[in-house]
Amino acid sequence: MSEDPIPTGAADARRILIARGLRGFGDGYVALLLPIHLFELGFTALAIGAIVTGTLLGTALLTLWIGFAANRLSRRLLLRAGAVLMAATGAGFALATGFWPLLLIAAVGTMNPTAGDAGVFLPVEQTVLAQAVAPARRTALFARYSLIGSLAGAVGTLAAALPDLAAAWAGCPRRAAIQAMFAAYGGIGVAALALYRPLSAAVEAPEAAPQQPLRQSRRLVFGLAALFGMDSFGTGFLVQSLLALWLYRSFAIPVSTAAAILFWSGVCSAASYLVAVPIARRIGLVNTMVFTHLPSNLLLMLLPFAPNLTVAVALLLARAALSQMDVPTRASYVMAVVAPEERPAAASLTAVPKIFAWAGGSLVSGYLLTLSGFGWPLLIGGAIKGVYDLLLLAAFRKVRPPEEANPLVSAGATR
């Protein structure tokens, strides 16, 4: 029987993990249904783009504000307020049909069209999880957090087909079914509120926490944020929709085959979250981030040269089995190398740049695919991410968490 990775703060941590799964499920389907819903309301591509951009900007700014306010305000209050805002966001998208009301809701709400883990809850949740466990078990807990969010998001993506099924089987108008899905998103906010309400006082910042969110770690955090943004820019070159397009054009496969390939790629990626934990214990967090991520990027760069579909799938699955090991280790590392009172600001500052970098990479990738059928986006994206790995190793290989520098630290809890 495996050892419980949550010896202290178990109730608080488990509530955060459940809430992460619920929100991941909601983010998974609204990311697909949002543009479809807006299109069926009659909006132009420009208007849809404006609303989606509004959600990105709103998410980024609100995430930054929460990260910097988490030492001044109650963390329980921030999480509960976020859940209420999520409920209001779902209700707003279910009821509103005009451009300006929807743009306003998008800008101030919680909806995340990327279905990723950058959101208004992230800075506080990561901080709470980091102080809920002993340092030696922090990476395992963040692996669970990432795994639950990833799997729930995948299931949510499948749930985006429910409006079509409701229209086909029950004769329900498709628009009404989509509106019901947004209402359900609001219901997830209510469920999250019920999970956050019983959180204990242990999640709060210490009374002596400084009002300035970043002090001694300012330079370190900004350096990490810049590097993580570079990695996300590279990731934008290979988002699933563009990867599916390349597979379709290069090997003339049906959509169902491309979907199956991407599904198994996602399964391999999810499994890598858990594999990262024992590796990090042996070689350290930065080494795990670099020495698993760099081979995955080399495999990605080989993908455009695959002579047939079998080789391409083998490269893609091998790459997926390595590519996500840096996700829980990255979050654990950020929480480990900054002071506890700086964790919310560090989490938000290192998460927000990827929203914009990801979008920029996707834009360039789409343009490259219009110029040539060769997999230039995969080659360039892999190269950018490989350079990121080398820069990360060069800049932070000597910045070690306390438990790595002194193994005795790992035996004690953070609170």
C-alpha cells in the first residue's frame, strides 16, 4: 500500500484537489463550446476574437491581482469569492446574448478559453498545497494536482458533445443545450464554494507575513517567469488543433484516427506526472525538468522527418511520455525556492506569461502551416523549448530547494 502523501492539512488539500478536478472538467468543455456558442449567436469572427481575448486578459490581470493580494486578504475569502465569480460567469454566459454584456462578463469572469491551469484560483491553491505537506512530499502532491486537472479537462472535452447528443436524442434546441452547459459551469462554481467554505485557518498567511508580496525573491521569480514564458511560446507551436492538422495533411488520416492518436498522447502525458515524482527525488527538481524535457523536444524536432505514420506515432507517444514531467516539478520548485509569504505572487507571476506566449506561438504556427506542409512549427517549437531547457539549467542548476541542499529539512512539515 502506498504511503499517504498528505500527512498534514489532509482535509484542506483534498478539498483543493476535488475543486481542481471540478473546475478542470468545466474548463474542458467551455473552451470548446465558447466559440461555437458565440458563432451561433451570430457574432463575427472579429467579435468572437474580441470576447476570447477579453477572457485571456481578464484571467491574466485577475490572477496577478490575487497573487499579490493573497498576503493582505484572507485566502479562504479569495477562494470563495472566486467560486462565486465562477457561478456568476456561468450564469452570465447562459443568459446574455449581446456583445457588450458578454465582453464585460468575459473580462471580469473566470472563464479560461485555453482550458489550462492558469486561472484566478491557481496562486492561492498552489500556496495552500505547498504549506499542507512536508517538503519531501510537495512534488507528489503537485503531481496529483496536475494529474487531476489534466484528466478532468480531458473528460470535460468529451462532455462538449452533450449539446449535440441532446439535440439528436431528445430534440432539444442546440442553443438551449449549450446555454445549459454554461449554467452547469456556474453550478460547478457553487460546488467549489461548498468545498472551499470548510477550509481551516491553517491555509491563511502567517500574521507576520509582509505586505510586500515579493522581496528577496523578486529577481529569481522574474527570471523564472521569463523562461517559462519562452517555453510556453514554444508550446504554442504545437497545440492539439494544429498538431492534428499537420497529421491530417501529412498522412491523409481520418479525423477519428487523429483523435485516437491525440487521446493516447494525452494518456502518456498524464502518466508522466506521476513518474516525475520518484525521478525528482533521485536527481532533483531542476534536473528532472531539464533532463526529461530536453529529450522530449528532440523527439518533437524529429517528428517532421518521420517517413510514415507508424514512426510519427511512435515519436509522438514517446515525446508525450516525457513532455509533462516538468509540470508538477516546476510548480513544486517555484514554491520551494521562494519564502512562504512570497508563494502567491510567485505562482501568479510565473503562470500568467504563458497565457500570452501560448497565444503568440499558436499564431505564428498557424501562419507557417499556411506556407508549407512541412512540419516547421514542430521543428521550431521543439528548438525553442530545447533552448529554454538549456537556459533553465544554466541559470538555476545551483538554486536548490532547501530539502535538496539539506536532506534533513525534508523530514519536517512546513507548518
